[in-house]
Amino acid sequence: MPEILAPAGDTAAFNAALDSGADAIYLGLKSFSARRSAANFSAEELQNCIARAHVLGAKVYVALNTLVKDGETEGFFASALDAWNAGADALIIQDVFLGKLLKRTCPEMVLHLSTQAGVCNVYGARLAKRYGFSRVILARETPLADIKKIAAEIETEVFVQGALCTCFSGQCYLSSFAGGNSGNRGLCKQPCRKKYSIDRKGREGYSYALSLSDLCVGRDIFRLIDAGVVSFKIEGRMRSAAYVGAAVKYYKDILGGADERALAGDFSDLKRAYNRGDYTRGYTFGQDKNLLSPFVQGHKGELVGRVSARQKNAKFTFIESAYAPSDGDGFKVIRGEKEELGGGEYRAGFPKEKGGFYLPKNPAFRAGDGVYLTTDVSLAARIAERKRLLPVTVGAHIAVGEVPIVRISDAFESIECTAQFRAEAAKTRALSRQDIIDCFSKTDEYPFAVSFADIEIEGDCFIVKSALNAFRREAYAALFTRLAAPRASLASRAGAAVAPLLKLPDNEVKTAVIDRDFSSDIYRGAPLTDAIFKPHNYNDEQAIRRFIDIAQYYAWHKWLYLPAFMVGSDIEAIEKYADLFDGVYAEGVFALELCREKNWKLFAGTGFGIFNRLSLLSLNEEHPSEIALSKELSERELENIRSRGEGIFAFAGGSIKVMELGHCPFGKTCSACDRRSDYCMTDESGRKFPLLRYENSACRFEVYNSANLVSGLAGNRVFDFSALSDAEKRAYLFDGDLKTAISERTAGALKRGTQ
């Protein structure tokens, strides 16, 4: 049976998920969670939640899905051990290299590879399987054809509901470089949800140009089932219990064959709980026209009425609507589905009138404006009232002078509990069957729905009421413990052995440059050793061969740039000429398996997210030709890791790619597209962000930081020149005056690091 997997950012959301019928729930601890701003769970809360879930037949997965700094690795392994010993059914890990070491140390653990690892092709799936992961959580950008191939390789989990990140999973640095708050460390401040203009006709005005609508696949879940997907994930650890409960019920009812009327009600509840952009089916089935949400930001809710033309009250605005609001309901008013005008909260003391209700006056409101319900108090109350209970049957045998016995069973388990006292002979009123029923109908905090079987009472018995109540509590506690099935704890173990870094000092310091065009005269005599070619068009064999000729002329090591977002058709396109290069420079970990199978040399790029020495050593076991550390590390952190072996690269300057988009920001209006390679986004503060287009199996886009990186890093260095002018490139290559040449510059994470 397909698994509906629900989010829980706190205990209220956990209870809503469980009571609404979730088959599994994922949550985070207080540390190493990609949603650090959620309440998350303490060790005690985690243990209690897991026990209740297991009693009710649900699983719990614990997310340890952030990148881990050098001084945090011991805490990471300790947290993994604590979560497993608390009963977690699986751990969700972002860093595939730490995951490999965790599995080597504790093979009993079940590991799921986070969507942050960016698996979107079979090579990433095979790597995860080889490293001991039992499931991959696919990147949201993965097409249906690739999902089907991946599901044939390994157990597969796919998002069906919730927020969509603008950037390809695990490759977003915009929040990090904007303010030091790393999305890869659980602190994304969502600058993608702000307004930008783009220098293209029709896009000059400010809008939420990067913001995507919420995902809702609805009935298309059956197409995913046909593709072999086993788990269907609802995003939303930062969202309310009402949202979690509404989303779980909607998908459980779809899978359960609910009728159209019931599903319409579920969908209405879902829109009221959280709705950004009136939903999109996302990437899996091809980019739809509703993928972008450029006009209304945040929760839009459900349209329930319109501002009336007849206004009689100076303090209130009349809303024509069939909806009967509750005290505390919240509303948003939108004109033409594009212009947010504000909102209001309904209170029970407001004036009353047939055919609608009143909200506080707002001079911005006009007749005909849409009124959307964004906080439905009655919905939250309905979801809070749901209770998921386990049916159990109680039987008893009680006789004068004997120890009372109670048998409690569910569909699979049965226990027999013996009291610590004997029933006495009654002197006045005797114990009745109804007394037993009344007592054992109370289940205290335990999630049991009780029915009764044979209750045998021999003779006129008497039991003190307090003793009988205590016996009931003991019996239910024993059943709960049995059903919760606590596992034997794993003892702390020494860290997994890793091979030492064998890289030796090079005779020369290497300088690697990423660029889209190496034909410029600025490269004549340039002191670079490695040229990483990023084609405008991965199908343009003529341009590729031209680069090969240039690289051979200058005796550079020549690498083909592979972005992290590469689906099967993208990889097929490069196979015909990849052997012309010395190897590939890759941003995605899938390239480890790709290069292993194709016998290509690998330059593991900054997108591998190498954040600590253990991950570096774990990666080095694959013997890549070169390795570049994460561009989110500080200079001190970089040097601490690089000290483990010479020859490790660091990102030292140039354009800072902060986003790799999985979609067309122009809505795939291909017939009207000017097909430029370079665009510019500008935020409301006037900062300009290069937006570059390239072609592979489809048009793809990259966003670069508004300021270029300038550093004094020594050793082997990587420069990215993708969005630079020739004059700027020359300054980097020939030790020019960077302060003059680079007008907008930053030290990035090198000085301040990232949180």
C-alpha cells in the first residue's frame, strides 16, 4: 500500500498527522534539521511520539539533513544514534558521505537519502544504494520518465504536496551569500520570495519573479504509483497542524477512493489551510502554466466572497458571501487575482447582515475585490478533534480469593495481565460486569478504542476502586509498551575507519577556471592549468570541439562542466563527446557513479558540499582526480580541512552561482522567447543578479550573486568567470586591481562563515 508521509514541526502537527491517518511522519531534532526555525523535537518528545506512532501502526523518520561542519561531526553521529535508539524507523541524511560512514559504523540503521542530495537520475540512485541507503527522496525536479527508472533501482519517495524551492535541491546559496544564513544548514531566509524585475520585455516591473506556487499533484498520484513510487511526501515542517491534517486527509481519501463531493471538501480545507499560487503539478509532469506565482506571495487561501458595492457602515466593509465566519477567521483581499490589498480578521461582535459578513474598513478595498479565507478557525478545531485509536478487546476473570486477570488484545497482539492483589468477598454491593466496563472504558492517555469480550466474575466479589483503577493503568501501559516495540539500544561505537588522504603536494599550484567561452584573447598567456568548459548549448558539438582545440593549444587540463541538475536525457546528450575531455567537473554527487561506470576522470566540484574532513576522506575513497570544497566555508574552515592533504581546491573568486533553476522563469513562452544567454534580475534595493540561460535537453537557467567573490586564498583555486566581462576576467587572471575592476564585490563566506 502506498505510504502517505506527513511533516511535523512540533507535537501539534505530529498529532494532526497521526490522527488524520498518516502512514509515516518525518520530523527533526533540535540540531541538524533542515528546518531549524521549526520547534522540532527534544529527545523525550521524540521517544513519546515514536512510541504512539508505532502503537497506531505508523512509522517515524528523523531528519538529520543538513551539511555538518568539522566541529559538529561527533554531535551528528551522537544525534543519529540517539534518534535510532529512540525507535526511529529511518534517518534522513543530506551528506551522502557521512551517510556512508554512518552505515559502515552502524549497519543496523536504515538510511534515506534526502532530497537535498539532488538525486534526479539513475546514477544518483545507484550511488545511494551502493553506500547503503535503502531509499532516495527524489529532487522535486525529477521527470516522470526518470522516476520510473530510479524506482526500478531503489525504493523511491516523491513530494506530492507543499512548497517548491526555486533552486534545484541542495544547490541554493542565495540566502547564504545574502546574509550568511545557509539553506544547506537549515536557516534559509527565502530571498527567492522577494520581488525582482528582469531585463526582458514584459518583465520590467517588479514581481515575485522567482517564487513558485505550492505543489499539489492530486489524482496524478496514481501515475506516480504506476511508476513504482512507494512513498508520497507532504512538505511543511514550518506549517500549521491544520495544514498537515488537511493534506493528509486529502491524499488518504484520494487513495481510498472517496467520492467527488468528499474530495471537493478536502481540497477546500487544503486551500484554506495553505495555498500559494492556486497550486501547480510541479515538474514531474512537465512545467505547467501555474508553476510561477509572481503576483500573490504567501498563503492565498480560498475565495469565499467579494467586497460589496453597497456599503452602509463607516467602520466596516460588507462582504457578499455564503460563508458563515467564525470568531478569529482571517481573510485576504485581492484585486484581479494579482494585487494584494490587505486583509482583516472577523470578530463575533461585528455587525450582522444577511448575505454576507463585515470586516474592518480598509480604504483600499473596492467593490468586486476577491475575499479569500486564509485562517479557518473551525477547520483547525475539526482537525484538533480527530483521534486515531487502536481497537482493542478486553476480557477478564475475577473470582473471590483469586488474583484478577485481564486479557487485552488487538488484531495482532494479546497480553494477559495479573493484578498484585486478590479479589475479596463482598460485604455489601458486589462487583458487577458494568463496573469492569466502566473502569476499563477509561484509557487515560493511551490511544485505545475499547470493546469487551467475556468478563467472568465468580461469586460476590469486591475490589477497592482505587486498586482496580491502578490495575487498569498497569494493564494498558503493558499493552502500549508491547505494541510500541522498543528496540534494543545500540551502544556508541568508534567512528568508521576511512582511508587517509593520499594526495601529495603538486609541483605547481593549480588554477582552474569555469567559463562559457575560452576563445577570448585574455586567455593568451593566462596562468591557468585547468579549463572547465560550461557550454551555452550541450548539443553544440562544433563549439565543444572548438574548445578542445583551444585547450590543447594552451596545454590545459580540459574538463566538461556538469551541473547538479542532469536528468537521463541530459546525460545521454554528453556521452557522445565526453571522451574528448580529460574528465568532467561535476556539481552533483551522481557523477561519482556516472564516472565509475563510464571510466571518466572526475573533478568533484563545490556542489558536492564537502563541509568537513570526514566527508572529504569518505569522498576520497572514490579516488576522484580533484576535489573542491564547499563555497560556504570560511577561510579558517577551508584551511583546516585542506591541511589534511595537499591538492584540495577552494573557490577563490569570480561569479558566485547561487541558484540552479529547474524551470523557465518566463513560463516556457518559447514562441516569444528572445533566447538570449544573459539576462539581469534586479531586486527592490537595486542589486543586480545575472540570470544566465543554457541549453541541454531543455532550456535551463542559473542565477548569480549580485557581487563577485574577491579573496586572497592561496593554494589550488577555482574561479568562476561565467558572468564576468573580459576586463574583470583579466583582472583576476593577471593580478590586476580587483578593487577597481570589480565594482560589486564580496568576501562571501570566507570572513564571516555561514550559520
